[in-house]
Amino acid sequence: MAEVAYVNASRVFPGTPPVRAVDNLELSVADGEFLVLVGPSGSGKSTALRMLAGLEDVDEGAITIGGKDVTNTPPKGRDIAMVFQSYALYPHMTVAENMGFALKLRGVPKAQIREKVAEAARMLDLTKYLDRKPKALSGGQRQRVAMGRAIVREPSVFLMDEPLSNLDAKLRVETRANIAALQQRLGTTTIYVTHDQVEAMTMGHRVAVLKDGVLQQCASPRELYDRPANAFVASFIGSPAMNLKTVPLTAEGARLDGLVVPLSRAALDGAAAEGLSEVTFGVRPESLRLASADEDGMEMTVELVEELGADAYVYGSVRIGEHPERFIVRVDGRTPPAFGQQVKVTLRDADEVHLFHPETGLRLSA
Amino acid sequence: MVARSMRAEHGPLRRVGTTCVWSLVAFNLGVLAWMLLTALREHTAIFRSPWGLDTAGQFGNFLKAWNDSDFGRAALNTVLVVVGASVTVVAVSAPAAYALARTRTRASGALSTLFAVGVGVPVQVIVVPLFVMMQDAGLVNSLTGLFVLYVALSAPFTVFLLTGFFGSLPEEVEEAAAIDGAGVVGTFVRIALPLARGGLLTALLLNLVGLWNETLLALVLVQDGEKQTLPLALLGFLQTQQYSGADYGVLFAGVAILVLPVLALYLWLGRRIIEGMTVGAVK
């Protein structure tokens, strides 16, 4: 068990200009915490994980595990275990040998290795497959062997690099829950990389969002969802994505077609202090609802309805100023509007809006 | 992709290619069969009708060839030198190739190129300086000298072949081993070597076949009859036949003695060679 810290850590790949794959990462992970690194491809999340594993150099700054500086320690001296996206099982070894390899290298007596491997195999439902080679296993079983190999080590930190991305959708959901439960039970500090924001939200105690090598925000899933620090986080977290539009400001609030959204005094003052006449206005699909005929609302033409059973997502265009802008609204799955229909859309709650600086993207509302 | 391969399967080019390949195979098989049959026939009968099948069944030709030209001794020498050199060259080249495949520095790139250049140097060009060098080292007319030369001259090709092989192994597996606590040597021995088994076997076989047939260096370097290798024994046999009246049946038996072990090796492990040479190329 150990806490992990990135101290202004950077990874710079040579080139013209040099690529800062991870840029001044400042992040600490508490002992026993499950931290998810999330971001689009090329955001540096895997590089950050590999830096922690010792598979990638740290060009600037430092990394500590359990308070010990491991910046220049080779992987084997870091007391970590890693689950790779490809699982990276040893193809020439049986499942049992794969799982016991690290202990064998450490010189643990054979009987003890057998015992630990058997215990991990029981935990992961792999007992039947201990004598098989990886190629004789299904994708899900291979994934569990990779987990087992990490568990048997009893490391102080687990590192997982998109371990579920090679599984089919159903198995992925199932395994997601299993990994989260296992982590809870073992209480081992875990850093988990994914590009899937649903995985990030459901598994992590905290989620760190990266973009272009720069940490955007690190917070609990709830906080990330309710108070995104900038427009990127707002658009990345949540599915379907938040509606983000640049709208003009008036004295009362933000003006959308046929609807003026009242804004808090703090938000208006903040915008005024920056001298802004426009703001990036964000509202999640579920914070919008269809309005009745006598309510104020934006006029929207329905262009697409995605029915998901319980809910339906209505895609439509709303005029803002001169241009039509696409909005997504979540509605009750039992009574969705029809294609081409004109509907009125309003806010579920005036507090559920997010304001961002139109240029920097930083959050404005308090 | 599917459409392309379908077209290729039925296209006219494909048919021409198939015909060429089978003609070549048939020709080679014909030559082989003729050699084997002739080796079992009487000298005069061979000259009377070179393609005939009469008087076949003369296994005495093989015995005569074996006894007359000291093939037994030569076979032992060849096995010792060739097997020893092949195993040694693979053992030496594998770590070098692994290091070249896994380090990305300017030096490793230059070294890889150097080995690639080595593959292109014909032995005929350097045979004289080699002889002088070996003489200075006191290794002329000795099997040890031949062994040393075989190892040295086979190394470039073997390193070149194995570098490609190690390069095609998935790096993540080695990273997993590094995290599991294996050092560089441990990763090489426990992970890379077992995974590269196919490539190592291919390198071993290609060296065995190549060195088994090697004549020029042996001819230049070895003078004593008791130190000669099989190709030399065959040459010597040809010469004695020329003086004492040729017996082509016996001569063909001698050729067969040289060729058959290699043929057996191919029949046994040929599939592995093909697999080894194409691994990583497709997929």
C-alpha cells in the first residue's frame, strides 16, 4: 500500500518542435485510492502511466511511490504491477506460470507460489484453466489472467492501461464491476487509464482528465460532472455530451432563441469583470425538458430521435443569433416527439447551467 | 483485401506462376530421382542408357564410395565442425541481435548496417586475406581454424536474420517481464529466447545446410586427408576416379551421401524454416 505523486513530471519526446506528451503533471493519489486517468487519444494518459511504471523516462520533475523518489528506479524496483491493454501474457507459459512468474523471480519457495496462485485463481474463477496456455483462453479469461498476475504480486500500486478495451460490451460492463469490487476488497492504490468516460465515472474514486498532456481537472466523478473546470471537461464528461454554445449576454442573463436564462449575480459579475459580451453556455441534455405551449422556451425543430428505452435523446436545431445550432434534449422514452416536429425546449432548473470563458474555456460561474 | 485475393487466385498471372513453380519442382524432383537411381546402377549400364532403369539395385556402390574415399572420417569431421559452428554462431548471434533489435541509439543503427553489409561480402573476394590471417594465427590445416571461420563468416547473416526476428516480438510482453522483476538478461533468457524459438531454429537450419555444403574455404584451408570434410572427400573421390577409371555409379552414390542428410533435414524441419522466415512479415 502506498500513495503516489507526480511532482511537476513531464515527458518530452524529441522532435521539432519537441512534443510534451505529459506536461508538468502535478497529481497525488492517496493510499488505497482508485484514480482514473481519462482523456481522448493522444492526451498523454498512457504515457503518464508508463512513466509511473518506469517504462518511460521522466524528463522533468519527479515521481514518488510511498514517499520514495522512484524517478530513476527501474520498473522492478518500484513494487508495482501492471495490466496491459493487450494483456501481454507470456505465450509460452501456462496460466499458473504466468501468474507465478514474478514470485519465481523473487525466489519465493515453490509451494508458496502454488498456494498464492491458487488463491488468486479462485478469486478470479481461473482454477480450471491453470494448466492452459494463453492461446487456449478466451479474451475475458486472458484479461482475468492478466489481473491475476498483478494480484499475486501483492504490489503497492496497481497500474491498468485500458484493460477492458479488448472485451465485448457486455463483458466489459461485467468486468468493470468486478475490477472495482476487487480493488475495494484489496484496498490497493490503483491508477487506471481509459478513454471511456463511462468507465472513468463508474470506477474511479477520483478522475483526472487530461488533454494534450496537460491535466485539466482532477475531482470526484460527481464534482467533475456538476462543476467541470473548463469547457473541455464539460464536453468530455457525460454522454451524450453537454450542449455548449456561444451566446450573447444581456443584463438579465444569457439570451437563447425565445429564452433568456437568468444567471446568478456572481456569474454576471464575473463575466462583466472580464469585459465579456458573450459567454460559452453549457447545459446537459438532461437539464433540458420540453416546455408546454404557454411556457417560454427555445423553438426547436426535431432532426433525430434516439430511443434508448427508458429515455430518448432528441436532436434538433435552435436558432442562436443568425445560425442554427444543434441541441440535444433528454426526454421521457414513452412520449418522444416525432421527426420534423416543432417543440419548445426550456431548462429543468436554472441552476443547472455552466458558463465558460469563450476564449480560454475556463469556468466562469461560481 | 478479400476481393484482391479472390482475383489473384483466378487471374492469368496466378496460373502462369503456378505452372512455373510446379515445373521447377518437377525438374528438381526429376534430378533428385535420377541421382538416386543412377547411384544404384552399374557404370557400363549408365553409359549404355543414361535414363534407363536396368541393373538398378546396386547398393554396393554406396559401400564402395564410403570405403574408397574415407567418407566415414569426412562425415564425422563435417558433423563436428558444421554442427559445432552452427550452434555456436546462433548462440553468439542471438544476444547480439536482441541487443540490436531493442536498443535505439545511433550506434545500434550503425552496427545493424555493418552486419547487413557483411551479408553482401562474397567469400571468394576475401579468401586470400583470410588464409593469410589464419596462417598468422597458426590455424591453417586444422578443423578448429575451419570452425572459427565458419562461425565468423556466418555471424552477419545470422545476426541480420535474428534482429528482424527479435524486432517482431511484442514489446509489451518484455515490459511485463520488466515489471515482474526480470532484468535485461532475465528477460532475454526467460521471455525473448523462448518466444523466438522459431527464428532460432530457422537460423540454425539455414546455417547447417549452408555450412554442410561449404567447399571453398575447406579446400583452401584444409590439406590433410584425415581432416577433410564431406565436400572435400567428394572432390578427392572424383579425382581418384579420374585416375583409376571412373565408376559413375559409385560417384553418384558419393553425391547422394552428401545430399541425403540435408534432404532429410529439410523433410523433417522444412516447414519450420518457412514459418520462421515469414513470421512477422504478414499479419
